[in-house]
Amino acid sequence: MPQPQDDFVFGFVILNEVPISSSEKSKDEPSNIFKDDLSTTIFSCFKSLSSILLSKVKSYLNPEQPPPFTAILKKVPDGFFDISRLIFSTAFSLKLISLIIFSHFIIYNILNQIMQKNYYEQHLKLYAVKSIDSKGRIYKENENLIRSPYQRDRDRIIHSSSFRRLKHKTQVFVNTEGDHYRTRLTHSMEVSQIARTLARHLCLNEDLSETLSLAHDLGHTPFGHAGEEVLRDCMVKYGGFNHNIQTLRIVTLLENKYYNFFGLNLTIETLDGLLKHNGAIKNINPYKKILNKNFFNKKLIFFTSPSLEAQISSISDDIAYNNHDLEDGLRAGLFTIEKLSSISFISKLVKKHKKQLKNFRREIIINQIVRDLINLMVIDVIETTKKNLRKNNPQSINDIYKHDNKIVHFSNKVQEIDNQVKDFLKKNMYNNKKVIVNTDKGKIVIRDLFKYLLNNTKKYISNELLKNEPKERLIADFIAGMTDRYAINLHKKIK
């Protein structure tokens, strides 16, 4: 008698049989057409797979390898197994192994497409953004067999030139001031880490939250918000400037890496999240002026609320920059740990860790205070969001889009702490004389560069680009894309 043993064919667990001697074979057994044991084994594998498909046997992969085979079978259209039965019975009756292989190839590809559409997202909540429901991209592309659409978006952002330049752009301190202060790049990575934690715990789309977090600051100018303020003033007669809208220009137009389109051709869901980073858009006029065309072909709805994944990215940004600015400010000596104690809740953390000053360096104490504060805020967001979800009971992503208010936010108590931190930072850091001196220098650089480029446009911008858009908009693109170092060096060169 043949001895059963487990085997794998194209990733599926099947029941295989050890070849038996020719004397034991039935004359009617289709495998008689083979003369050697290896061929018999191959044929038995295909036959066993076909019997699983035709009988709908529940065969599971290991628990760590979702989705199970039965989850895939649920997606198979009615009539599929009738077609399979006809193909396999024809193959067996004609004793044509080539037809069996061809049939299996077709079945494998169909099941593979069904499986890839899920991208291991069966654990996500009903109201999460899912790859299977994606609205696609502005320019149609084939799906990838390895990565979900949102993983591909993330990878395109990471490999973009705009993302790499963030390492030399100011968060608060000008990039040339020190090696350990945050830049736009490290800030974006820290936002991404917090967003992944929140999305994973809430069973939302972790890949999309990460993508939005990494991309949200691509449109920032050199010299931080001070640089944006000046560039906005320079562009007031030419359609204005906004770093959030500039991010959309970058990912839809300015990045140039592909044969068939400009931009990164990100998914509609990613574009929607970047568009509504701070909530639904009530006034679309600035977007029309800066994007300069109905690029989205009505695939994006400006007035609806953002996805929960986008809301997570937004609040992760809030958590990251507040707490890490506190850390950078303390390290830079702009304020002391004692002064930080003026925030009532933080004073409790200071008392808790100040006892360790005799045993540990000051930098470690600072790190522990900030660490506890981040942990408090993350846990609070999770608990508050869960309460909101129970209260509103959304059943689909459309319920999230239709909801008037944000679902992902702080509790009232922690929101008050967050507001106190913002007020403290504004007074003691952003308006600190040492910071203002450098940001004022950055403002002069931006203003001088804009004036110079208005009169020397063709020296830096190609005629081909000037045919399609006003030179002022192209100059804004050029300046916004500069790093702090590049802007400073170019300013020295033109003087």
C-alpha cells in the first residue's frame, strides 16, 4: 500500500503518495503512461492537487503563513470548479500530461491573483483601507505579485529624490548647526514609527499609514516654517505657496523617474491621505491654482473626511514633533529640565526621573522623560479612538469618509497636555532669540534667491519646463526643493 506523506506544490499543502511497483498498478490507472518512478511522482502530485480543488478539501498552510487555502477558495467564482473538473477529466481521459500542466498553470495563476489581492490583509477591520478595494492609480499599472499597492507607494517615496533631500532640511535648527538635532528626514521616520504602532494595534492598514507619514513633509522648504512663510509671501501674486499642496505637486508631477508618466503615480488612497493630512478640504481654490489642472480626474473627493490611516499619520506627526522638539530644545540648552516642570503633568515625570541625575547623564534623563510622554500620548490615542469606534460603529470605509469629525484624536485631558507643550515650545523654543537669528538668515536667503531667479530664470530652469508653466511657479518648485546647504551655497554664489 502507498504511504501518505505531506508535500508542497506551488506553495499549497497536498497529500502525496510514494510510487508503487508496476505490478500493483491498475491497468486503468492514468499513471501507467509513465515509465519511470519520477514521472509517476510528478503525476501523483498534480492529481492530488486536482482532487483537493475538486472536492474543496480544507487544507491549511502553517498559522504563520496566511491566508489559508479556504480563504482563497471563498473568492473563487461560481462555476470555477466545474470548469476545473472538465479540464482535468479531459486530461486524464486523453492521457495528456501536458494538458494537465497547462491546466494547473491556469489555476495557479487565477488563485495567485486572488491571493495577491488580499496581501495578508484579512485581519484588518471592516472600516480599514484595503488593497482589494483600492481605486487604483491615475495612470493604470499592473499590480505587483510581491507587494501591496501601499507598500509600492511607500517604496516609491523612499527611493525618491525629494525624500533623500529631507536629510538636509531644517526641522527647527538649521541643518548646519549640529549632527544630532532632528531634520525633516529623521522627523518623518519617527512619525512613521508611531503611525505603524497605532495602525497595527487598531487593525488598520499599517502600510498606508507608514506611506503617508514618510511623505507628509516632502513639500517643505529649506529653513522650516520660516522658509515657507517667506516663499508664500513671494508667491502671493502668483497663486501662493503651501507645503501640503507642494507635496502633491512633487508626487504627481515633479518627481521624474518613470517612462510612462511624471510623478510617482501613487494610489488614489495615498493621494487622498496626503490631500487631507489636516482634515477635509473646504476651500479647493488654492489647490486649483497651485496644481493648475484637474489632475485627479474627479477620483478624489475633497470635502469628505480622511481615512483612519490618514488621521493616524496626522496625530503621529503631532506626537513626534512636540516631544522631539522638547528633546532637541533641552539638548540645545534653550530651556532647562526645571523650566519644563512648569507644565503640570510633565513636572510629575521630571520628579520621577530627576532622582536618577546622580547615576546617569543628563541626556539619558531627558530621553526617559520624552519617552514616557510619547508612551502616554500613544496609549491615550488608542484608548480614545477605540471608544469613538464603539460609539460610531462604522461598518465600512465609506462610513469613515462620511463622518463629520475626526475619530482618531486625544482625550480631553491629554489634548490639554499637548496644547501646553505647544505653548511652551512656541515661547521657549520657536521664539527663542538663538533660533530666530538663524531662521531670519534663512528668510533673507529665500527672498534673495526668489528675486535673483526671477531675473535669471533660464540659467537654472530649462526652456522645456517654461513652455508648460509660469516661471514663478517653477521658481517656487526649485526653491522649495532645495536643502538648507544648497540654498546657503547658492546664495553665497549669487552675491
